[in-house]
Amino acid sequence: TETLAKLNTADLDDGDYRIWLTAQDQLQHSSVFKVMIRTDNTPPAVKILAPKANQRVLKQVTISAVTSDFHLDSYRLDYTTDLAANEWWQIYVKGDLYQKDEGGQLKPLELQQIEIQQEWEVPIKEGQVWIRLLATDIAGNTNIQTIQVEVPAAIVTRKGGTIAPTDQQAELYFPPNTLDQDEIVTVNAL
């Protein structure tokens, strides 16, 4: 047993290929062995639908996303409060999505699309949070989308306050003592 050849699958189009090995002895007896391989150089598609990038969010958030691939194996939602530190904490993970057929063979090519709806409680009271969706297929290809959202500071009932979106297109003023309790109020541009 030794390496007969190396095949650079990055140069091949995605799809099924058959490799034939023919062995022949000095008496002209030959034997043929065939194996089917599938190349996959395309990363999964990922898209975070909600919340939108740079949106102001409340403590409870519904994350809506979609990921798709012909050989999708897993996806995960993570968050961080410090992008520079590159420390991510898990919101949700789902694995072993691609199942081979009963004989252990790869199934015929069929695009698998997963819609994700995940309820999440933001772990900070105010500030910036980055949310990322990372998907991986069985060939090890990965794709990531990261968005930033903001949890605004609560308006204190006794003091009141002014809130505005980051583009400063609108402004909402709460006079002192107008709210029954301290509230987080968000203003998002449409």
C-alpha cells in the first residue's frame, strides 16, 4: 500500500467522479477497482434575516436566519460583546444534519435549506453585541455572517430622557416621571 497519485479536488467542479484503478500482472491478468467520489468546494450559504445589522434590540430577541448547502452538516449561532477579543459564546448549535443513506453512501445532490428561529435573551443591559451564524458542510467548507446590534440604555422613570437612532433621523423625548417603570425603548430606522 502506497500513495499512487494525489488529486487536487480544488481544481474540479463540484460533483460526482469515478476513479478507476487497474492492476495487471506479468501474465496479463488484470483486475479493476472503481470508487465513486464527490467533490464539494462550495461553502454553505448563510444569511441572518433578523435582527438587522446595527438595529437596536430589547432584552428578548428572536434571531431569524437561513442556511443552505448540498451537504450541510452543522450550524451554530454565537455572540460576543468584545469583537477584538475574538471570544464567542454559544447561543445555539445543531449538528449531524447530513445523513448518508442506509448503505452509508452519499445521497443524490439535493439542496438542503434550514430556516432558523431562535429566541435569545441578550446577556447585557446595554451596549454593543455581535451575533454570528457559522455553517459547515461535510467537506469542511465553512461560511460566516456577523452582525452588530445595540442594546440601548434604559430610560430612568424619574429622570426621563431622549432617544434617537444612530442616523439621528428621529428623536423621542420622555419627560421626567412619564413612565411607570424604567424602560428600554428602541428606535430603528426602516
